[in-house]
Amino acid sequence: MTQTPKKSRGLGRGLSALMSDVAADSAGQSQPMRPDQVVPIEQVQPNPDQPRRTFGQDALSELAASIEEKGIIQPLIVRRTPGADHQYQIVAGERRWRAAQIAKLHDVPVLVRDYDDTEVLEIAIIENIQRADLNPIDEAAGYKQLMDRFGHTQDKLSQALGKSRSHIANLMRLLTLPQEVQDYLTGGQLSAGHARALVGHDQAVRLAREIIQRNLSVRETEKLAKKGPAIKRRSVPGAPVPKDADTVQLENELSASLGMKVTIDHPTGSEAGKVVIGYRSLDQLDDLLRALSGG
């Protein structure tokens, strides 16, 4: 039985206010929030569904040193742990909680919020996206999770997260690259600019290796991708004609922009063709109709 996608809730109730709380975790925040209360640190536990599993030890040590000197300036965002008295689960601020343990603090300031399990997961993904050290692939995966799990559109994400729609669309295009190329990008061997030039290219892996070996610039990569030789394919009667790289790239761009599967059928040598857009829910159909009507 097919599960009905969750209806979009406009990025959760009260999430805009929470976004400012999450942003306050960054250095230089001049207006710390007033905590609701101070609780023993052993009564606070991390969210088991937190997407972020690794925390840089050097950065934690630096934060711990700052906490030892100044205390926790910005309170943690927590909710009461379901079914447990006097226990709290972290919604945002796990770095501060970990650093506070290193600094041997006995108590931590908290803001108590009322969020259900779905909203906690949603917020955890969004907090992860806000990280300054996040690589492009992980950031794109975060956007994809928000769209796939919660039915959000790129427009809604753009408005709530303060990111341009083109930024979100361009990052999500990177998820269409072969896994090896994504690994190069995650590992820092390629930049997002290099990787964007390879989206839709049928020789993306070979070109990525050449780019790394020759230490090419983004502009040189773009030229290389455009002049790369096309692979000759044997014609098989009745077999579908392979799409050229430009058509595949355009499909990927439209799919990333709309958040829906887009297929382009453009016969070689013809001026006409057709575009097929697949939607997963009636909510997505409504979003598409609004976009087409300019609404």
C-alpha cells in the first residue's frame, strides 16, 4: 500500500522563530535569548534522530574553552522527553551541550519548546543545513530530505531559510552526479563550481579525475566539459535513442528547480517535442499550477 506523503505544514508551526534561535548559535550573536530555566546537564540528552553524527574535536575544544570563560551565552532549545519526568531532549544546540560536558558544567540554560517527533526531525535537518562547515553534497541532501519527507517546495525552503531558490536548485543538481564525483566533492578535491560543470555529462567520472590530476580551474573545467568527445553508441533497431548531454542536463535542472521529475522528449532534428512533469501528491500539483500561473 502506497503511503500518502505528509502534507506540507509551511516548515512547521513556529519554525520561523526557531530559525532565529538556531542562527543564534553562530559566533557574533549580540542578542542572546533569555532561558526559560537552568537544568542539570545530566537531565539533557541528544536527539537520537539528529542527522549530524560527527563533531570536530578541535572546534568543540575551542567552544569548551569559551564556555569555561564566559559560560553558555545562548541557551539550548529542548523539548520534554516523552514519557520521562524531568528529562529533556535537545532540539537545537547539541554542540554547546557537548562542549559544556568538556568544560565540566553541572547545569545548562534551556528554552523549552513543544514539538512533536516529526517537527523535531524537521528542525534537526534545518539546523544541520545552517552549519558553516557543511559540504555542498550534505547541504543538498538536507534540502532533498525536507522536500521528500515533508513535501516542501524550493520556494518555501527559500523563503524560510533565507537562501535563494537558484542556490537550492543548483546544489540539488549535484545529487544527480555519479557517486564517485560526489565523493570527490565531499572530500574537497572538487569545488561546487567544478561539479556543476559536470552535471548531465556522460563522462563525468573521467572528467572529474582529469580535473583533479591537472588541477584545472572552474573556467577550464567548463571548457573541457563542453568540448569533451561524445561517445559513439551502436544503433540497435527499436532501441530508444540516447539523449544528448544538454538535454539530460536540462532535465536535471528543471527537476531540481521544481522538485519534481521532469522528462524531455526532443527528437533529433525536430523543432518540436514534449515535457513531462511527474508529481507525487496533490499538494505538488497545486504548487506546480501556482508556478505556471505566476501565483
